[in-house]
Amino acid sequence: MLPAAAVFHFPWEVNSGAVQEGESVRVFGRLSCYQPEESRATLSAQHASKEHHVIIHTVFVEPFNPIIGAQYIVLGEIENAEAVGVMVRARVLNCVDGVNIALLQKAINEQRSFFREREGKQGAAAQPADAT
């Protein structure tokens, strides 16, 4: 059986505890730091006048050509590490520099809204009608 599809999460949600360890996620951000000797990168994103950072473990995607300041999308699993806390073990790391981040955030919110609506309709259909 295949694992569940990775769900897009905003960088500020990854460190907030909104995702569980082992969960597949997609996250985006600007590459602010890369430490090849530790196979670790840091993505950052701005939200509500605060800078949020996500640590990415890059051992499965190396070697790659890091472009500091470029936008990246990561597909991977959440992992808790003692030294750094929550990190994403990257399976895919794509440079998407030039993407409109505001439009991406809007698309993620629209997708979430669609899935919530669809689950609501399926839940209502699964409940039996009153037999009176």
C-alpha cells in the first residue's frame, strides 16, 4: 500500500506542532543557509511580520547546487532531532525561484478549503437517515 500523499504545510505550521513525526509534508521557503558538512539547510518564510525557519535534512537529495536566497519546495517527512527540534527529511528538493509566493499560499488555502468541503459532504452522506 502506498503512503498517504504529502500535504502542503506553511513553514510556520511545521514548528508549531501542527504536524506529527513521520507525517509526509510539502513545505516551501527561501534558502537562507546550507551546511553541507551536516547535510542541513534552512528555509525561511515571512508571516505576520515574523521570520519562520524550517530545518531541512538534505542527505537524500545530495549533491545539489544550493542557491542562497532562492525559493525551494521540499517534499519529505517530519522528524524530531534532539539538537535542532523538528526537521524535514527531504526526499525531493526543488528550486522554484520566481514562483509567486502569495499566489502559492492562496492556492494552498483554496485546496484546503476544497478538501474540508469534500470531507463534509462525504461525512454527511455516510450518516444514515432517520427511519421514522
